[in-house]
Amino acid sequence: MSRQHYLMLKFRTTYRLLKSTGIEHDFTMGYAHKTGFRAGTCRPYMWFDLKKNATSNLMIHPFPAMDVTLKNYEELSIEDAKKKLSYYAEVIHRYNGEFITLWHNETVTNHESWQGWREVFEHGLDLGARY
């Protein structure tokens, strides 16, 4: 499994390199600066290699939200971040997708600027268990 740091993808090379090393699942398909479905779907899909004109065995798992996006880029309050996660969980459930979100270690510690954000993380866990 893989996720590229800073969500850095080079579409011409990253997935091909992952596949060549035996990685079968990637969790990088999401936006850094806004929430939403970067691939236009909430369901995992097999990466299509345009160069080979063939579907590969590399499964892409898209995600709609990341902690830094909610807090720093969209500047949401804790309550609004929870509402946004609830919205995405409902949409994903409706379309039988995977509810995947991205969290960093400091978020769940309530350290410094992340005070109160563990509550958002735990809300996301509750949503994942509910759906």
C-alpha cells in the first residue's frame, strides 16, 4: 500500500513505479487544497495505464477530505468540519463507496493549533463505523 507525501503524483510515472515495485493499493487520489472527489468517484478503481492501453492491478482508493484541508485551506470550524465529513459519508454510503479520510499524527494529539480537532477525527471514525 502507498500514499505519496504531500499527495504528490506525477501521472506519467508515479503509478507505473508503484506497480513495478509490487504495490497493489494507492491512497493518494485526493485534493490537498480543497475537499471533493479528485477522480470524480468515491469508489476504488483499477488504474488504467494509458501508455500500455490496459487496466493494471493497481487499485486506486480516492478520498474526499484531509485534516489540513478542512482546517487550514477551507478554514472550517470544528463543527463545520464535522458537518462536511458527515456530508461526504452520506454521499459515499449512497454510492457504495469507501469512506476514506486522511489524518496526520499531530491532529489527533490536540497539540497546539490542533486543539479540539481530535473530536473531528473521532467523528470521522464514528461515521466510518456507522456506514
